[in-house]
Amino acid sequence: MDEEESSVGSISSKNKLEVCLMTKGELESSQVNAAFSNKCEIYFQLLDAFQEIHEEAKRLTFSNNLLKCENKKLKMKITVLEKDLNQSKTDLENSELVYEKSSCKCDSIFCKNCESLQEKVLYLVKTIDII
């Protein structure tokens, strides 16, 4: 019986050891599962945040491209307006020279030459003011 008791005792010890190891293994497994679950949750949170940022970046890129196009058009318009302004200034200076050196030295209000030149000067002044 001693052998039986010792073999029963050793079986009982082995069972306790196996139960202990199984419990420890289950704890480790549950810890691993919890850690994995936690890492998965963090991963999906980061993935969602990245996707939101990526969508916002695409919207901003589109908006940026539209604004660049508008800026280019406005720069071209400024160039044209500057060219027109310079041409108007040149025309005004030429008209003033012609008016000053005109052969008409009259003091008459009804002189056709003086009226024509005066109209050109007024037109050019208005054109410059508009620009």
C-alpha cells in the first residue's frame, strides 16, 4: 500500500503540477490575448486617424491646386493691367506733348483742335484712374 499511496501521491502531485502549469499557461495566454487585443485596438485607432488625416490631405491638395490656378490667372491679369497702365501713361504723355506743341495757340473755347486734344487727355486720365 505504501507503493500505492506513494504512486497515488505522486499522481496527485503530478496532477497538481499539471493544473498549476495549465493555470499559468492560461494566465499567460489570457495576458497575451489581452496584450494582442490592446495592440489591435491601438492599431485600428491609429489606422482610423491616419485615414482621416489622409482624406483631409487630399481635400487640402485639391483646394491648394485650385488656389494656385486662381493665383496664376490673377498674376496674368496683373501683368496685362500693368502693361495697359504703362501704355496709357505713354499715351497721356504723348497727348500732353502734342497739346503743348500744337499749332493752335488760341484762347478760344470753341477751337476744334483744342477740344479734340482735351477729350483725349480726359479719356486717358479716366483710363488711368480706372486701372
